Amino acid sequence: MTAAVNPAMTRVVARAPGRVNLIGDHTDYAGGLALPMAIDLGTTIIGHRGGDQLRLHSEQFRTTMIEALPIMDTQIEPTWARYVAAVATEMRVSPGFDGTITSTVPLGAGLSSSASLEIAVALAIGFDGTPMELALLAQRSEFAAVGVPCGLLDQFSCVFGCDGHALLIDFNASSIEPVPMPENLEIIVVHSGIERTLAGSAYAERRAACEMASSIVGDLASCSVDDLSAVSDRVIRRRARHVITECQRVLDATSALRGEDAIAFGALMNESHRSLRDDFEVSTHEVDELVGHLRLIPGVHGARMTGAGFGGCVVVACEPGAIVDPTSFTGRGWKVRASGPARVELLEA
Ligand code: GLA
């Protein structure tokens, strides 16, 4: 992913996409399936390698982090800099960096702003390994920065993004298969207006519930709903039922995409939302209302919460042109395209 050039002479441009998960949420850490796509909203870092400190200015926050290397503590201010510090610590980076971060991924919206930042930082400061190693580094960094025991959905989407394709990911097998996005389907993302932070959410508690279920019935991704009769706790059973049924919906949605069956695809998204709302209980009243409103628009096939939940964005699958202005609902919305992977360019200064 990097080329060998004199670092002090090199201008670095690193770009990492955000992602929208079309279907398959809260399945990654349970070894299940998901169908996300990398999107044309992302993080860009431009700067120069060299020196013995990390100096990064965030255009979004209008603040600058300056940290001497090696970084000893990731719990620094400003808060966004914790992700940068965590990546640098994980990489045990030697050369410093001086540059600027710009991002078009809304924060805390379920579109992977933090994985996009972490991966852009890693590439900018000289990560030199495979995409899989990069994804794992970003996952470790997320945990070090904010203590979230996330899966690999966001990181895989970012490093394996494929132009014009969604990605069918099997987290047990660590396999990723690009699935062409049909021309008859447009993907719109609408912000609910509710910001969420993963750290402050019940994410870890949901993950623990899945682990509890799997300690009783085995790998959830290969269980059937009938197997859950062995789970006596009603809440744990519902959490596990979400994972099992969601994995099947991912497979069905992949077939629908391949068959260009937009109606079936939308119906599966709607069912996924119902399961995340009722069984997994990670939706909110505002998100449910927005989903209901969007589904009434002619040409909309389906709408669901996306990402961890507890607020954030809704993803909509619709006929091309059905939603002319994605910002007209809450002030923030985007028509998104399936995009390519994170990358870095090294230019002679
Ligand atoms: C967050 C996590 C992912 C995944 C989703 C829910 O985005 O970072 O690993 O668990 O929530 O699907």
C-alpha cells in the first residue's frame, strides 16, 4: 500500500471512505454476515512525513493536535486526536507527520467516521502491510481510543471497498465478495438528527448478550431459531434471534441484488429494521419515525437504521430519482455511491 521514497521529500495524500451498511447489523462480532458498501463520503489527510512529532489539524473541529513521538498516552485532548494517537501507538510509528484532516463523513452517524479516520491516519503516517492487517490495526485502535469492542464491519468496508459494488462479508471466514449494485437501485442516507457515540451506548452489552447466547447454543451464524429454545433468558434469546435471522436476510438480500429485485431487497431492509428495533432494541423513536416517513415516499423500496443504532442515520433503497433532495427531511442527507478502498498517494514535493 506504500512505496519506498524519501519520506522527508514526500507529500502524502491518504483517503479512506466511510461506509453504509445496507443490511446485516450487529452480526460482525458474532461471526455472521453483512452487506455494506464503502461510500463516496470519506476522510482525506494531506501532509508531509518526517520530524519527531505528529501535528494534525482537523478542519472539521478547527483544532490541532501536536504530540511528541512516541505517544505514551492515547487519552489526550481534543477527543478526535485519541483515534490518531491510538493508531500511532499501535503502529509504533517512527517518522512524524505534519498535515490536515478533512472529512465529509458525519460524526456519530453510523457511517464509520472513526474507522475512516483511523485508516486514513495509518496510511498517511506510513502503514505498510496488507489490507487485512490494516483493518485489524484500525479495530485495535478503536478499542484503545474509546474502549468500544467493535467487530470488523467498518474496517473491512473501508479497506476492501469496491467501486460500484456492495460487499458480502462473512466474518467467520473473513471472506469478502463484491456484489454489483444494480442500476435500478439508488442508496440514500438520511441523518435522524440524533448523534450517538458508540462508547456511550449499550453496544458492549449487546455484544455480551450474543456471547452469552453462543456459549449455550454455539456459533450463532450456524444456528437456527429453533436451537434458541435452549436459551432460557428471554432477552438473550431475542438478541440471538436477531443475529440468526439477520444473517439469513443478508443472504436473501444478496440474491435480491444479484437478481436486480429491488422490491425484495427493500422488503428485507424493512424486516431488518423491525428485528433491530424489536429483538435487538437498538433503534430510537426518532429513527423509527423517520424510517416510517421515508417508506411512504413513492419509489422507496425499503428503509432501515444502519450501523450500531441508538440514533444516527437511516439508509434508504429507492428507484433512481425517487428522493430528489436527501437533505429535505432533517437538513442532513446524502445520495451515496459504492466506492473503492482506502488508498494513499505519495507525491514528490
Ligand atoms: C458499529 C461497529 C461495527 C458493527 C456495527 C453494527 O459500526 O463498529 O463493528 O458492529 O456497529 O453492525
